[in-house]
Amino acid sequence: MIYRLASPTVFYLALVAPAIAQTTSEKKTEAIASVENNQTELIDLADQIWHHPETALREHKSSKVLADAAQRHGFVVERGVAGMPTAFVASYGSGSPIIGILGEYDALPGLSQNTTTERDPLEPDAPGHGCGHNLFGSASLGAAIAIKDLIERGLLSGTIRFYGTPAEEAIGGKIYMARDGLFDDLDVCLAWHPSDKTQADTQSTQALVDFTVEYRGRTAHAAYDPWNGRSAVDALELTTHGLNLMREHIKPSSRIHYTIVDGGQVPNIVPEKAKLWCWLRDWERTEVDSLLQRVRKIVAGAAIMAEVEAKLTVESGDYELLVNMAGAKLLHQNLQLVGPVEYTESEQAFARAIQKTVGIPEVGMDTSIHPLEGQDQQGGSTDVGDVSWVTPTLHLSVATAPKGCPWHHWAVVASSGSSIGHKGMLRAAKVLAATMVDLFENPSLRDEIRREFEEKTKGEIFSPYIGDRPPPVPVD
């Protein structure tokens, strides 16, 4: 569905713009109008990415779609940054301030789904956009284009940067980009995320460490001479038992999740190899570091008991999101300026049908703007957190799926390819564009946001879990 919104005020401003000095509010009107004028293209970009879902570091088509679009609009595009073929930076303008905006586009495995209200994979076991990232990158690009247009016309001065950031769902592409200094010179960075609610986010995300544990023992015939074997799986089971006992003695805010990657091949061979993949989370990275030290002891103890060798490898991890309240207030003001989305009855019926199928209250789309106060603290981690410890980062959530909809789920895929997803995407682009106008226009706002950032990061040196390792190469 294409939405063409009438904008006579913008048409008038375009006629008289050369003759008068425009106010910030007029520039916001023009930025919002730019999103409206480009909505057909933005929806097409989102749908192209939705129809070709690609998982972490395999987003070759999705990355190209967005980078090519940025280039068509006059951005200078640098591709393959930070050692990742699907990462890019698109820039326009020169000098200060330098405002960045983040875009994601990776899909999740196994969530292929049609735009229907019942489970209906387009291709069984194929990926799908169960986190709405087809909307994420397109909205952010739309906001960046709106600012580029104002810079090009001489109505704003400075630099706008759109960052194409891959692999958020797996290795965290932004972590490598942050480590390589790609955000260091930004005055402010903006990001948003599809959601079932709309708000300027004032709650953090969870810090996370992602690691593997590999055990190596000695094979033997499980019946003929098992005494000659040393089971790597024994050590793995001792480790998972230790992790589950540890759960009683960690803070309620902490989380432990794991999966067994290699648990032996056949029962009649004492297994020589075993592998565990584990994530630890908490609302503060310092607590995650403490949990990791305790797990190292469990791993070492299990190796001693099973008489095998152990190797723990930290693969990646995220900082918690550093909330900037001054920035959140600014986003909230612009949410109110843009206003709520109006849904048709057929769109609300679609949302209620999804809710009925999923088994949650059939209330349709949440059209409210949630306040800054009293927001729920919800689980989840993101590599935007790492960016937020490098430069002040403002974060927005916008409803693109029915209220209460489970995330990383086929219902989000269906919503993200439908008109309700498109409407949320366009709303996000308008709010982000209006907010960036404020940031370009008002140095005191930038200073206030920077002061809060510096106070909260005082004494903290950004040190990502990835160390100096290059990004992994995906194995097909």
C-alpha cells in the first residue's frame, strides 16, 4: 500500500524559501515533507529487503539496496568498512556538526513468513525479518535524505552520516565499527528500532558476553575399553550442571543461556570433542564481567573432573545502552510534533487477527506515545550499546507490529512486510529527521547532550569484548 499525504504548507514554503530566513519549525516541516515525498521509494526499499531476507554478514543484496539508494541521492558511500563487506558509511556535507544515524538490515534464521495472519512460510526454514530490520535501515536512510536535502539547499550546515550496520543479531557489526573509530568524531548519533509501542527510550538494554567452550578428550570403544577414554561430553555436562546450579546464586537481573553445539556423534564412541555456546547478560557490563570470571572456574573445574582439556573463547559481546535523558526529551518532543499514526479499520483488523492467532489480547495497534517516565525494563541486548559508550546516542522505538506481539517471531515478519509496518517506518523517519534538524540548528542542545554523556562515561575507556580480532567470515 502506498500512502500519498497532501502537504500544501510544504508546497508554499518551497516557493518562498529563497526569499525568507526559515525558522527551525519550518525546516522540520520540510524535513517531514521530504519523508512524505520519498515514501514510495522508502517503502520499496523496505519491501526489497523484506523479500530477500539475509542473515548476519550475508546481507549483500540488502546492504547494496540501501547503499545504492544513498548514492543516488548524492551521498558519498564507502563500502566494506571495518572489515565487513556488508557494512558501509554514506556521508553528505562538510564540517561540524557531524550527526550520525544507524541502519540495520539483517534477518533472522527460520522465520520466513507471508503477510498473513496465520503461520505461512514463504519458504520453509528460510530467514525472515522477525525483528523488523527491513524497516530499520529504510527509515533511517529516509531521515538522512531529508537532512541531506536541507544541507544541499543551504538551509542547514554540517555533515550527515548514514551508517549501514550489519549482523546486529549475531556478531554485532557496530562493535567492529566502533572499535575501528568510525563513530569517534560524531557530535550525536541516532538510532531507532521497530517495536509494538512508540516511545523515546529511557530504559537501557542488557550487556552481554558471547563465548564458546570447547573440550577435547580421548576416544575409546564405549563397551570394549571405556577406561581408555576421556569424555569431552562428560566435561560439557558438568559445565551445564554447574551453570544451572549457579543460577540460584546470581542476581535476579542476570541471565544465562546456552546451547550444545557438539555433543558427540554416536553412542558407542567415547566422545573426543564437545562444544558449548553460551551467553551471559545483565543490565551492567561490570556484572557480566563478574559472571564470566565465575564461569571460567566452572569450566576449569569440569575439565579437571573429566580429565580433558578446555578452551573458553570470548566471541563477542555488547555494552548496555547508555541512556541520554536530554536526548530522550528531544525525541519525545518530536514524537508529539509528528503525532500518532492513523490506521484503517482493515489494518486494525489485520493486527487483531494476528493477536488472536498468537493468543494475546485482541486490541490491535497501540497508537499512543508512551511517556518518558515509568517505561518497562525489558530483556534484550544490542550493539547500539557499544556505540552509545563512544558518542552520545539517542534511541527511539516505534510501533510497527500489534501490541503485545512476540518478537523474533513470524508475526513480526508478517507485520514488517505490511502497511502497518510501513506506516511505523515512515513515522520513525519523520521523528528522526525532525530531531536532527534540532541538533543541527541548536548548539546548546548538542552541548547539553554531550555534557550528560561525558558525566556518565567519566573514567570509562571503551574496550569491546572482541579485542583486536577481525570480523568472522560466515560459513555457508
